[in-house]
Amino acid sequence: MEEQTKTNKSYVIWVSVVVIVAIAAVVYFMMNGDKESDTNTNTVVTNTQINDNTNIPATNTAVANIYVHDDFTIIPPEGWLESQIPGTLASFFNTTEQHPEGSAAAKINFKSYLAVSFDTAGIGSTLDSINSKVMQEVEIVASSSEEVSVNDEMLINDLPARFNVLDLNMQEVDYRVLIVVVLDQDHQRYYTVTGNTTAEKWGEYEDAFLQSARSLTIKQ
């Protein structure tokens, strides 16, 4: 029963992350876009000096909004506002985004987003095994997904990461999605950074998604 509960939890997280394209309109209208997040556990630091031990790239600290969570920090795309997608630790939307009138994306009021999620990693888990698991879960909820590119990188704190770019179609909208899987083997956990936008807007957001993913710092 415990193993089944864990499996269901993992599945629900990825349904929330990937299938959010199907309920983006509801999420958007629930957003409190005029307010910045300021709670005891999650803080958005704006135009301020960051303590040296956060390992945030120095070139970004003077101008970027740095999202500080209990377990990690990340620099979201500039101007994007925080809102909580169920099943994620943090998520950010481009609330000013516009799509061509009458397009499928406009009809569902889709807004491009960046999200960070978390799950536990079993003893002996590798980046290969976890990434395969994540891709299988994506396939379950989005059978139209097709792999565009896969690359490995080392992120801050020397954590291995796999950068997956996928194309998928849902609700008659063509999406391009970045899914970055980051393994923290020492603490038996992994994080995912997901950037989702339409195929038409990928060129506009690709660099911002990659920069945000590379800014992820897991607190040790």
C-alpha cells in the first residue's frame, strides 16, 4: 500500500505539471498577479545583494528576482509572476502573454510557465533511471510527446542534470516543453524544472528557460 501511494503521488505531480496546459485558464484566473510572494518559507528577493553561500551567479544578482525556497533558489524569467500550480514547489507565469485571436492557445487562455517539482530518489538511483521514469510518466499523460533534444550538464553544486526538450499537442495546441531533471544523490532526491510554451513562442523563451534551469541551486 505504501509503495502504491508513493507511485500515485509521483503520477499526480507529473499530471499537474504536464496536463496543466489543459487547465491553464483556471490557474490564470486564480492568480493574484498584483502581489509578490512573501511568506515564512518562500521569498522573492528583488534587486538585493545575496549572501555568498547561495551560489547564485554573481552576474545576475544585481538585476534578477531570485526566488528563495526552503530547499532551493532559482531565478525565474524576468517579469514573470509567481502562482502555485498544484503538485509543484514553485511556478511562474508570463501573465502579459498574448496569442493570436481565435487561436487554440488563446481560447484556453494559455500562459507560458516555469515550474519546479520535487520527488525522492531511491538508493542507487541514477540520472538515467530517473530521467527515463520521468519521460515515461510524461508519455502516460501526453502520448503525443516527441523528443526534440537531450543534453547533460552539471549545475551549481556539481549536480548532474539532463535537459530534455519535447514537442507535444494538447487541446489542439502545439507545445514545446523543457524538462530538466536534477539529481541530488547525496540526499536521495531529485528536482525537475519544467518550462512550457507554445511551439510558436519557443524561440522567444528558450534562452530564459535555460537560464532559469541553470540558476537552480539546491540547498545542502
